[in-house]
Amino acid sequence: MKKVYIISHSHWDREWYLPYEQHHMRLIQLVDDLLELCENDPEFKSFHLDGQTIILDDYVQVRPEKKPLLEKYIREGRLKIGPFYILQDDFLISSEANTRNMLIGFEESKKWGTPVKLGYFPDTFGNMGQTPQMMREAGLDVAAFGRGVKPTGFNNVVINDEKYASQYSEMWWEGPDGSKILGLLFANWYSNGNEIPVNRKEAKLFWDRKLDEAVRYASTDHLLMMNGCDHQPVQKDLSAAIRVANELYPDVEFIHSNFEEYIDALRADLPQNLSTVTGELTSQETSGWYTLANTASARIYLKQMNTEVQRQLENIAEPLATMAYPSAGQYPHDMLRYAWKTLMQNHPHDSICGCSVDEVHREMVTRFKKAKELGKFVADKAAEALLAQIDTSAFPEGSKPFVIFNTAGSAKTGVAEITLEWMRKPFTEGVPSRLYYKLKETKLPELRVVNIRGEKIAAEIIDEGVAFGYDLPKDKFRQPYMGRYVKVRIFMEQMPAMGWKSFALMEGASMDLQSGNPIVRKQGYVLKNEFLKVSIQEDGSLKVLNKETGKRYKGLMVFEDTGDIGNEYIFKQPEGDKAILSLCKKATVSIQTANAFVGEVLVEQELEIPISADERLEEEKKAVIEFRHRKAQRSKETAILKLATKITLLKGSRQLQFETNFNNQMKDHRLRVLFPTGIETSYHEAESIYEVVQRPNKVDRAWKNPTNPQHQHSFINVHNDEHGVTVANFGLNEYEVLQQGTIALTLLRSVGELGDWGYFPTPEAQCLGENRVRFALSFHGDETDKLRTFHEAMNFQIPFSCYQTSSKHAGHYPAEHQFMKIEGDAFALTAFKRKEHSDELVTRGFNMTGTEQPVSLSIAGLTPHRCNLLEEPVAAEVAKTIKPAEIISYCWSK
């Protein structure tokens, strides 16, 4: 006998085609109706609150008096909550952000009642490959999702690639480490049981169709019907509709149910021949148009801000606060929790994906800024406590000590920059304006930078003049002053991970930065160090020689502009449109910094491109013509887009860094930078969530989209057995691998509408105005050298943290110290924090390879113990190796 499990729900996009507060007020109405139903209809068994606990916060914010009633029905099991804090887009947020969503979601759920033990991803735009391992780590063994797998059904059992297709809506899902969970695909979407009729005639037509559709993909007689959709009000007459269905179909049992009941029944009857899908689920068996991967390039400014805040919290604030704990005596759990929750409010799929109306994304910018300031406050206070315990007593009297921290997970080469106060005049000493001019007229002595052993250090020292400043003491009123400042740019080569080095600015002759081989040569057209020779061509493109391998690369850093008549979700190039390349005009090259340690040149280029699409596009958008059927072309009117790219090469570095600035005043176009590697290979690699994923360069036979956009975090790599190239980025999440191993990195996508189910103009998605993008290029030999470039790419996103200490003083920490030592090139550190509500230290990371690798972590005075992603102890050994694609978390205690 077939049994139909009807689960009431409303997929709650917190913000999307309406601004947040518009959706918010509709949420209040929904939950009010739910509570009323629970009070008055005993047959209304339960409602699934979309797997996200933030809904509860949003409701109580307006209806605080209803909290006891809400809590009552959650504890009774009639309102189903959790296990996540928000429904995220997992590909566009960091590994740790995905974990914190679970960590906070589980804890918030337990405050109210019991979370639903289901990984719930109803509308995520593709699903990360490490989902099975992450779910297992959180005690979950089932995930439900709406996208990424093609269901074939009984009448279409031909599967081109079993990795991405399944005959049934139920399947096994296996991660790259071998973890396996049960996967539930909403094959007929999560609205297949929406608005069930009560009228018998209408109900018969409805159920004849819905039952046929469900049976087509179901592997058992247990059929799932999702009664709800996006922002769907609750069906108040559902109990009557279910009674009618049972009367109409005596051989079928219809019940109002929940996921726990459905999954328990399903497990008992699962057939032996379920398909197994593996790794990422990104709709590879489809035409390729609706994978929605182009959301990675919608409103790139959001992705850049997200990257900046994630790095501020994960890689600066938490590590500094963790290292400062012995000195500070406390860890700012509450502040960091508030920062993370603020950040994650920007992580739902319609938010971070940049596919909402303009009002939504304006509010996101404010949240990003708030979260960033929270992270800076935590970092600054932690650094203050830590600095007080770092011994700088060996520096000379009158010097200005400062400390540089590398809070990345591996050694880092780069330029650390800090503005130091050389002298100050408190307002208590006189009239502010007189103090200002007195300091301004004071001539600075010759200055140098020394390390703790008194050795001169390579540094650029720049007079920054006089500026107003103030202190905010904990026990006194604010104290304003005028200060004389000096900017120091100090060259750091292979600074160890999770540690610090102390320096001082003092009087005396500085190191001659020109001694040794200069990085910049031939009027700026050549940059050269121990490892690379970079030649800038007349058209602005680059030729690079990797001295270690002898491999030569040409045509690097070519900018490409094409039209885009798509929307925030999907890129669509006009029919017959030809790419405009930066090879048509002569570039201008000028030297910015030239010494033996740092080389910086500016390459200025011009692209003459159309100012927008032609007038047909606006009419087609208004008529809601699906983007694939649009006839619009690019405008005949053109304008100049100026690109100014600073190229940086450092002594001892194998990484070439770029910063491109441009003022975009054009609409309806996409800008990319191209790096031809000349490497023909079937696969490439990119950083994803807790893995370096291997992806095919060629698309499936069913693929119709002429482009194949992909997601990344810090890098993408193309290599063969002899050599390879890694392109790093900062908040540029979209790339594509073209013919001849060309890596195309998207820098900007300008569109004017949301897309999807109607016409929602989004003029701010054109991203007009000043834009700054950063990316980098590393080269390697064979596989043994590849991992180095991955670490370089990750470190590209993490700046040095630099702080001036008040004066020289004693302390129990040495002036140079490494807090944690990490051995194992394949290990990528993702977390260095304190355990929630505890002073235990937590570290987490993953194996970047598909083979077992050596790894060793050590922290003086502490012993590691295995824990899961929820920071709960587990019975597993602390091994000297890490398994393929394994995520490992340690809790450290004395």
C-alpha cells in the first residue's frame, strides 16, 4: 500500500525579490497563522521551519510576547526547527562559515528544543562535495536537496555519468573521503504537494497527476509531498484536504507527517539497487544553463567584502584572540558569536549570490561593515593583551617597537605595512592647532628598522606627517592628541605560520634597499628575481620564464570584455558577439617601487567597448523574455574603459601579484583576465569547501551552454606531470578553463535585472563606479611542488597583522615566537580558535590531496584530542597522517 507523507513547510528566503523587512513582516504573518493552527487544529501535526533557526530570532524580534507559545509547540514537536542557523549558499562562503552555520544552528536549536536530524539544502545552487563528511561529523546521515542531480526515472534509465544522475529520488551520496549518507532529491521540487485542493473534483485531478509524478522517481511506496513553496503561507484547510484525499484513494494512505517519520519509514524499505552519486552535485547532466554558477560573479563587490570579513574573523581575530587568551584571561566568545551571526545573515543563497533586488544588497553592505568592525575590535583588543606580554626589552631606549604577526596556516612571504607613531603632543599641552604645526615643523631624523638582535632590516620608511589621534582608556575619559607618523613597509620572507616577530623603528642610517640585484629592470618592462623573469610586452600582456623548470609562458594577463544580456543568475553573451581583447592598443608602463627586495610597476591599458546593450534588451526584459531567446546586441556607441594594473614581484617569491583598478561606466558586459597556460589536460583543480576538488575541463554531452562557469575560493590550478600554473584571487569566485588550459578569471559582471520568475530591475547590479580587483599567479614543477602554490594562494588572502607596542618592556613571550608548528604540506589550516563556551583551543584543517599524507601539529604545553565539527570529543586517534580529503578537528588541553 502506498503511503503519502505530506510535510508542511515554507521555504523562507529571508530576502530576495523584496527587501528584508518586506519578507520579515510576511514571516510574522506566517508564524502567527502557524501558532493559531497549532492552537485550534489538533489534526495539524507539524510544520517544518525550513531548517534555519534565524526564523525564530526574526519572529521573536517583533513578537517577543509569543516566545513561550512558540517554544511550547517546538518542544511538542509540532514546529520542526534546525539544524542550521541559515540556509546558505555553500559554494560562496568559506569552509569555516559552513561549519559555523552548523555549530551555531545546533546550539540555537537546542535552546528551543530538538533539531531535525537532516542536512537540509532545498534550494542551494549546487551542493559541495564534502557534504557527506560534514554531515557525518555533525551526527547527520541524511541530506535533502533540490539541485545538482538529474533524476532519470523508470522510463529513462540511460545515464551518461552515474556521478551526477540517479534513477530514483533517493540515492547514496559519497564524499571524496569515502563518507556516505542517504540523499533525498526533491525530484519534483519542494513544492510538489503545494496547495492541495479540498474540492473533490479538483483534488482528484490534482492527486492523479501528483501521484504519477512522485511514483516516477520514488524507490519505495513511501511518497514525499512537500506542502509549501517560497514564502508560502500555511495551508489552513490542510486537514480537510487530507481527509478528502483518503476518501478518494482507499488504496493509498495520506498522512500529515514530518521528515523524521518519513525517513524512518523510507529506511526500512530502501531497495538494494540505489545509485551512488559522488562529490559535488552541480547539475553536470543538464543543459548547463540553470546551474546558476554565474551567481559567483554577480555583484562581485559582495564577494570581495565577504572574503575580507571571513579572513578578518577566521584568520586574524580568532587566532589573535586565541594566542592572547593566556594573557587576557578570557576569550571573546560573545563578541565573535555576534560577529559570525551578523556575517551569516549575508550568507543565504539569494543574498551572497547577489541575485536579489538592490535594496537587499545595500543592507548587506552595512552588515559586512558591521561584522568587519567587530572583527577588528576583537583583533585589536587581543593584540593589545598579547603585546603586553611580548618581551621587547632588548630594543634600545627611544626606539619604537612593533610586532608583525603571521596568522596564516603556512609560511608567508610579503610586504607588511604599518603606520607608527614617532612622537605625540597631547591636547593637555596646548592649543591643538599649535601642536599640529609644531610637530609638522619638527624635522625627522634618519630612521632605520632593526630586529630584536639589532640587525638592520630591509624596510621602506615614509614620512606620513601629522594627524589627530586619541586613546580610549578603560578607566579614564578619552585622551586626544596630535601625532607625527611614519609609514614602514617591511619585507618579510617565509615568515613562519601562527607566530610573530618584533622590530623597532629607531634613529640611524637605514639599510640600502638598492644593494643587490634590482627586481625592476629595463624601464619597468622586466621584473626579475631568483625564480621568475617577467617581461611586459607592448600590448600589456606578459611573458614569464620559470627559472626553476625552464618553462616559458606567453600571452598572460590579457583582458577580455564581452556583452552580457543575462541576469544576476546567468551570463548570456549576445548571439554573434565577439570578445574585445586588450591586445589592440599599446600599454603604458611606469615604475612604482624599484629596489632589491620589492618591484612594483603600473601597466595602464585601454579597452574600447560598447556602453551597454542596445535598446532591445530593456524591452525584452520588460516582456519577461527568457534570456536564451533574447535578440539584443551590444550598442554601437563605445567608450574607453581604462585599466590600471599594479604588478608586484618580491625577492624570494615565486608568486606574481596583481591589483587592477578601473572605473566602470559601461553596462551589460563581463570583464575577465586570461592566463593561457598552454597545458592540455582533462582536469583541473580548485579550492572548494574543505577540499581541493578535481573538475573535468570538458562538459557532458547534454551541455548546451557555450560557457562552463565554476566556483572557487582562493585558487584554481592547471597542471600536467611536468609543470603547472595556479591563479589566486581575492573575492573573485568565478572562473572558467578554456582551450589550451587558459584560465579565465571573472573580474566584473554588469547586468540590470534579477531574473528568475518575473522582471525585477536591478540597476545597481551594473556595478558602476570604481572597482579594485586583486589576483596572483604562481608557477610550479611537478606534483611535489604543486602544494606550495596552494598555500601561497591561501596566504594571498591573509594580510600580516602589524601593531605598535607602547614602549619596550619585559614579557613572558619571546620577541620572536611560533605559537603552533605545522608540518605537512598537504594540510590546510582553516580554524585556530577557542572551543565554544570553553577555554580549550580548537584547530581544524583538511587534506588537500586524494592520498594519505603526513601531518603534525604541535602547541607547547598542550595535548590534542580528536573532536568533530560540533567540537564534541570523538573516539579517534591523533594520527601522524591524514587520510585522503579528510577533515580533522582537534581540541587542545593541558
